[in-house]
Amino acid sequence: MSKPEVFITFRVTQQEKDLLKLYCEQEARNQTEVLRELIRSLNRRIKKPSDL
């Protein structure tokens, strides 16, 4: 896998931050891992031209 090159910064509510923190603690994973996995999973959700 290639080395990360880009930073993404965005705002969340305190409730969303707490939810992410709780999930990470529960799964013993860091926030970066969890968010990267979420972003990568989006590929399965993107509609292909043949699906439109």
C-alpha cells in the first residue's frame, strides 16, 4: 500500500467524536485505521455507469 500523502480535516459534533472514540476503544483500533477503512468501503457503494 502506498504511503499516505494527503491530510483531510473536517468538523464533527462532540457526539460524533465520542462515538468514534468509543468504537475505537471497543475495537482496539486507532481513529485513522477506522476512518481509512470507512473511506475504502465507499468503493463498494459507488454506482457504476451500468448501475444507473
